[in-house]
Amino acid sequence: QVQLVESGGGMVQPGRSLRLSCAASGFTFSSYGMHWVRQAPGKGLEWVAVISYDGRNKYYADSVKGRCTISRDNSNNTLYLQMSSLRVEDTAVYYCAKEQLVYFDSWGQGTLVTVSS
Amino acid sequence: SYELTQSPSVSVSPGQTARITCSGDALPKKFAHWYQQKSGQAPVLVIYEDIQRPSGIPERFSGSSSGTMATLTISGAQVEDEADYYCYSTDSSANHRGVFGGGTKLTVL
């Protein structure tokens, strides 16, 4: 079965950087687009970024554009989100999600990023 | 930027029908998908492509779409259906950037 396991979250000071990872298993990772979605404490879901199956195409939400880079390593079945110039408002649980056509059919359990001085 | 609008809350008694709506200008051309999120858990897909129900999702969950509004209907809502529900779609330019509605808290009591 599909399994997505996020890691790399933690507490970081404003302005610093962090890299999140998502280890995928149970499906042919290199055949699917992958997304990052986040959820601030007590708030709704926010789409963050998407990367195509081959890594060639990447799109970002306006709130993170220029500060985040989505990437993938198809040889190691891993998705990444490099976040820089972190802000307090980036505090959230970050989920990776597997794309099926134009929706997500599988989600990880999330990793918490806390940006605080 | 593109937005999807949901009412913040819906409340029904067990056995009643709950309807959760999602409005967006691009919905006539783009599919709506629905996710259920229970407290402390990751979201779960309950309806995709406006009307399709994934395997394992109870038949009481159904979806519809007309014009700029998509609707998630829970017929005979159960206490275990109490959760936050989010609609999701993509922006009007291409299927590149995603957008979620603000979420609807469903209370069943």
C-alpha cells in the first residue's frame, strides 16, 4: 500500500532554512506528480507546491514563491521541500501528497515546522 | 488569486442529511474534490472529480456540481462523520496550482 513519511520538521528561528523530506513507498514514485500541503495550527489546508513526475515542472503558491524549492530524487523515492527565509507565518504541519490526475489520493501524516525566535 | 468559498460550519442531527457547499468561479471548468479531516489526522479523500467516490468511502457520501458551486452531501450523517471538510480544485489557467476552500466544520449531534 502507498506510504508517505515526512521528516525534517522542527523548531527554527525566523530567517533560517529547513529542508523537509518525504519518503515514498508502495507505488512507482517516478510515475506520479507530488505535492506539499501545509496547515497552520487551528487553520485550514493550504496548497504549497507541486512537482511533475520527472521533476521538470514545478509550481508554487504565491505565499512561498521565491523562498521554497520543491525537488525529488526518483532513484531514492524521495520528495523534498527546501524552505529558506522562514517566517513565523510558515509555522504549520507540512504534508506530502501523491497526485492522481488532478487530486491527491494519498497523504503522509505530516511534519511540524515551528518558526519562532 | 483564485479562491474557493465554503461556509464555516454545518450542524445536523444523526440521520439527517448534511450539505456542504463550495463556490468558485472556475468550477464550471474544473473538478472539485473533497477531503475529510478528523481532529489530529491527515486528510482523507471522500469525493473526487465532482461525483466519484473512492473505494472504502461509505455510500452516504455523494458529490454534485452545478455552475460555480460544488456540493458534498452526506445522507444520513453519522456521529463518526463529524470532521472538517475541505473542497479542493485547481486554478483556472491550467492544472498547475492548487487551491483549498477554507473548510467547513460538520457537527453531528
